[in-house]
Amino acid sequence: MAEPSAPVAWYLRAMVRVQLTRHLFTFFPGLEGKAIEVEAATVADVVRSLDALAPGIGFYICDELGRLRTHVNIFVSKQMIRDRHALSDAVAANDEVFILQALSGG
């Protein structure tokens, strides 16, 4: 009997640094002042890992279908991600992931 196979991307996972806009700390104060590093292969992995650290932040960043909300932008090493629907953009060791929330008001 064959051994169960490991997840496809297990070997692609790397430690990445995550930076959040200051406004997000209002809703997730447990992350403020911490160096946030997560293990991930894709932006979707980053969001899942963040949600494990601060439950609810994943839903704040993504809608109920897992798509990036319109008022949120994510950059990987200064490049805006391309896949706003599945968040499949790859991340690599030592990448910096910036999660920015657009603010509006009058």
C-alpha cells in the first residue's frame, strides 16, 4: 500500500514577513507591535496563517468566497498581486507581504 502523498506545495512553503496598515491594528490589536512572520507558498496561505494568529482577519481581508475585498490591496515585495479571486500569487523566502486597507470618508 502506498504512503499518502504530502500536500502538493509543502516544499514551496517559506517564511515571509507580513506588514499591515496601522488601521488594521484597531480591529486586531493582538498583532500590533509584533513582527509577523508566517509560513506560506501563496498569498492565500498568508491570509489563512494570519487568520490563525488573529481570528477574523481573514474575513476582513477576503469576502465569503475567498476573494480579496475591493477596499483591500496586497503587495508581495512591492508588486501588487494579480489574482484577487483565488490569491494564488506565489510567495518566496524573505518576501514581504503588505496588506493595505483603503480608507474613505468625508
